Amino acid sequence: MKRYTENDSLWVKLQSETRPIFLYGTGNGADKILDVCTRFSIPVEGVFASSDFVRSRTFRDMPVQSLSAIEEKYGDDFVVLLAFGTTLSSVAENIKAVAEKHTLYIPEVPLYGTDLFTYEYYLEHLEEIESAYSLFADERSKQVYEDMIGFRLSGEPKLLANAEPIAVSYAELLANKDVFYAVDCGAYKGDSTKMMVDTLRPWNIVAVEPDPKTFLKLSAYAENEARSNVTCVNAAVGKEDTTAFFMASASRGSGKEGLSKSAKMREVTVRSVDSILEGEIIDLLKLDVEGDETEALLGAAETVKGSLPNLAVSVYHRTGDIFELTLKVREMLPDFKLYLRREECIPAWDITLFAVRN
């Protein structure tokens, strides 16, 4: 696996940058990037947004400008820090166009938790990072993993290229594994459940979703899904049965540490996978639970031990997930093959660790 130096660190590069630095985008991501820049004494000259989002407003006491206005004043010689995420190809093309004219980085700031992937963090966890790398079963997985470690450190957009639709990953890795009974934790509106039905055709699926508004849409999907029996559970997934406060935004910003400023705090039921299933044997467990994947795995220990199911676990919500969860899954399923795949999106979101029966 490639070893990185301090010169590869985006934050180190920005500390020595002499050109003006601008944020592209506003909101939660921009807040986090500005906080890190302040922490490292990195000056930010201003902020701009796409034309449709400029309006007459400010962000952190800076006027939100258009890119053309900044180019008119500074020319092309400035640095852009992308401060939002997208899965839309049209938006990705706009970002690509900006990157072709200007130096553009995509800073990696944690979705959940406070750990920042600095060079010091990299060195501190290097043994774990390299141990996890050695566990992957194919070169594609190792390349995705190496790219994601490099991206977290450098913010280089080119490292996001190795990606594919999640349905392709499921079909490639699980289609011949006789998945009759699946559990979808973090089912959202039913998108991932439908993808499982489309690619794997399980007889039964338990779809678990905590956000009340989103759960209504999931239930509506389940009622109309004739190809599989979909049972819906309105709960968050954790280590044990309890309750928790949950930021409900009916979006991917929902969670115990909700990302959306417009989210409403609600008390929700928390269930462990073991409690939900009560000893039933399953073939696939998918966990995409907004930063609670480790807790969810602990709450599925008996199910994993008894069923030996294939796993599909999101490993991008917290800074250390990509190596910590890989090592945890290897501990739980030592004889399974491990694969890493990533969907097309900006930044390095939607990374899935697959543990597949031999």
C-alpha cells in the first residue's frame, strides 16, 4: 500500500498557499471546513455558490458571490475548496468545469464525530490502516481503499474516479449467494430495499428505518412490492433496545447526530438486530445507519454468529470507519471474503464493505 508524507496533506498545503482561497458552497459542510481552516490559521478570502443559490445573502459574515464575480476580480489564479456533496451527474459536471479552470480540492471533514484525517491522524492509525488493506480479497477493493485513504488526506478529486452503481456491486458480489432472507437497516424510503429485490430477489426482507416521515414512504413501497415480502420496522438500530433522540429531516441528514439544520429532534425507539430477528436465520445484513454502524454490529452479534450472513456495511460516516469496521467485520467473520466498493458521488461517501461467504 502506498505510504504518504506530510506534503500530501491538504491542510499542510493550504497553510503554505499564497493564492486566495474560496469556498464553493454554503451550509453544514462549509461550516466544518471554515472551522478547520480557522484551527490551522488558513485564511479564506470568500465564498461563492452556483448561480441559482447566490441571491442576496451572507455566509459566516461573508457575502455569497458568483464564480464569475470572483473571476472578474481575481482572474483564474485562486484555490477552490468544495464544501458540499452531490450524487447528481449534472452537478458533478459543474464541479468538473470549475476544476478545469482552477485548483480545486474537496476537503474531507467528518460527517459524524470530530476526528479529522490529518497527517498526524494517518500516522497514529497507520498500522490499522495497513492491516485493513491486507484483508481485501481483490485488487479492485485494495485500489478503492488506497484511493479513499489518499483522498481523505489530500482532498484530490481524481481519487474519486473508482466507482460504480451500488446495484452493480450487489449483483457482482452477492447474486449467486442464495439470498433468501435479507435485513435492510437504514432502508430510507425503500430505495435500497428495492435494489435488493431487483438484484437478489429475496423471499423476505426486514426493512428498518427510524425517521417517521421517511418510514411512511417506506411502508407505502412495501405494500406495493409484490416480488418479496417486505416487513417494515420503525426504529433506529443500535447495540441494545432503548430509546434515543434523533434528528429527523426526512433526508440523508437524519440521525442521532443529524446533519441538517432544519431537522427536528424526536425521541425514537432503538432496536438491536438480534432483538428484531429473535433468532431467525438470515442471508444478508445491510447496515447504513448514519454513523452507528459499530453499535449496530455489536447489536447483531448473535445473528451474525448464528446465521453467518453476508454483510454490506457503510464505512464512511466516521473518519476511522473504513479501517476500524473492516477489522471488526474480519473479527466477526474470519472466513469470509472482504470487498470494498464505492458509488459515484462527491465527496467520498457511499463506501460499502462487503463480507461474502466463500
